Amino acid sequence: MRIFVILLELALMFAPKSAFADTWTRLVAIQLRLSQVDCYAGEADGKFGPETQRAFSAYAADHGVKPIVEDIYRKLAETALLTRRDLTDGEMAAAVDAVKEQLLDPYSADVVVEFGYPGNREIVVACGRVNAKNRYGGYVGFKWFTVTMMQLPNTVLALTPTLNDELAFDLCQLGTYPGATVR
């Protein structure tokens, strides 16, 4: 799973920018969030298939919105905004360390952890932005990231962060994390 998510992030980094890519990442984030609120049983594949249509219809009926991407996204984001919380110092340090481990030059990066979300039980999600150097030594500008962390006794375990800017932004807006299978 971990290798697959890394390969997915690499593919998305080098894919040409298009409306399809934006729609795909947004739909993946929505599918992940709907699965975490028990409305979607399928895989987060970014496809608008029968299971996604069923989940959209059920969620829309329960929340008084139209079963379209924009309305579902907006309602999920409004709900997520209410659950945002500040992170502890240990959670922030773990998130920064996890992001820096993925960078070419971690010592020159500017990592800003903006907020967090509670996940399931001992899971917390950190959202923020990072400005790091590329292979040529130039800064690339702030890009969104998300880090899923587990609260263990006396420690915080940070999983591999999602550094894909578009996907991380959508995950942060919806208060979700890559806890379902992404393919």
C-alpha cells in the first residue's frame, strides 16, 4: 500500500496539469471522506462509477444538497471546518519531521503546519504547506501536504506524508486522510 501511494504521488507530480487531474484528485478526496463517514464502500479510484453515484445520492439526501461533486465537496468542507483543531507540540514536530524526511534538502525547507483534524480514535491528521528546493536548488513555492499520525503511548508515529499539492489540499479541506485504499 505504502509503495503504491508513493508511486501514485510520483505519477501525479509528473502528470500534465489538466482539468481531469483536478477532478480526479477532488473525487479521490471525496471518496476517501465518504468512506470514513460510512457512506461509500468502494475504493478511492477517482472514477464516478455506480458505487460513487450511490454514495453521492445517499449523502446528498441526508444533507440537503445536490448529488454533484461541487455540492458534496462544499458540504464536506463545511463539516470538516468545524472539526479542525490545534496540534500539540509533539504532533507538530512529528509532522515537520515526516515532511522533511521526504525532501532533497530538508534543512532549507520552510514547513508550516497550519491545523489538524481528529481521525479515528488515536489518529490525527496534520495539514500544512512546505516550500522546499528542487533538484536545481531553487525554491518551488508553498505546496500543501497532509500527514497522518497515530497517537501511541508516550510518542506520535507519523506515516509517510502526502506531498501532492492538489490531493493534499483537497484532503485537508475535507478533513480526511488516506485511510482507504487508493489505486
